[in-house]
Amino acid sequence: MKNTTKTLFLVFFFFSISNFGQKNEFNLIQLDSTWGQEVLRFPARNMNYTGVGEVRFPPKGWINPEHPNFWSYTYAWNINVNRKINANELASNLVKYFNSLNKIDMNDLKNSRKSTASIKKTKTKKSTTFFEGKATIFDRFATQKMLVLNVKIESHFCKKLQKTVLLFTFSPKEFNHKTWEILDEIKLINEGCNN
């Protein structure tokens, strides 16, 4: 009986450590628990990066076309890329991400629901590069129509850790809309490179 108890304790202990480490691995964004969360591992979405991703949705309105938070959310990637990622690569990644999310075959040249994206660099501050742009996507969740999302991206190049941490914020609202006041406050945990 004593050995069984000891074995159960050790199994529980190692299982707890494993779960705790895995949970922390996916916690990339500083938001409270009222925001919905989805996580994934790369490679994913037709992208060959390795790493993890965390998607966070506002507490209300993400899927409601009448709500200010409609299609407004954030997404962080912690990927093993030991170089700066440029605007063209980010645009290509968004096309792959949204086509995959909306179950659109990227090889179907006649599909009018395929995503497009244009991204431009706006500034650089130390090891962080900031981008803005637009992604035209198919909304298969609510309207079944094409939708233009405005996007802001922070790309944190972590040379010492040989990785890149990206923070995306999306909304169909223009950048001067009050929804962006909330989105612009979203930050990475430990500014991305220290976790």
C-alpha cells in the first residue's frame, strides 16, 4: 500500500509539472480570464514555423456583426525564427492563416473567397518592429461575406533566445474607432522576449 501511494504521488507530481509548464507555454498575452482563449502549436495553418500560438477573444460581441467588438481580437505567436520578419512575409502568413481558418483551398485559383493582405512597416523601436495593414477575408462564422480587417502587428525579434514573438490585433473598425482603444492596450507577457 505504501509503494502504491508513493507511485500515485509521483505520477500526480510529474503530471502537474507537465501541465503547469504546458499551460505557461501558451500564456503569451496579458489579458484576464474574461477573454476567451484558443491555443495551437506550429507548424499550423500551412506555415512551417515551430512554436506556439495564443488567440484571445473579447468577453462579448466577437461573433455579433452589430457589436463594436465584431471580429476584433488578438493573436500571439512565439516561433523559432532567428531573424526579423518583413512585411511581405507577414502578409503571406496572414493569407495562409485566414484561408486555413476559413477552410479555403489555397490552390483553388478560381475561389473568390480567398484572403488577401497588405502590410507595411510603420516604425522600429529597439528589437521591435511595428506594422499596420489590412486583410480581406471570408467570414464563415457570422455573415458568410467578405470582410476587411485592419491589423496592427508588433514583431519582437529575440536574438539572444533565437526566436520571434508576434502580437497581432485585428478589427474591421478603423484605427480611430473606440474599439482600438481596447486593442491598443493589449500587451505581451514580459514584452515577449523575456518569457
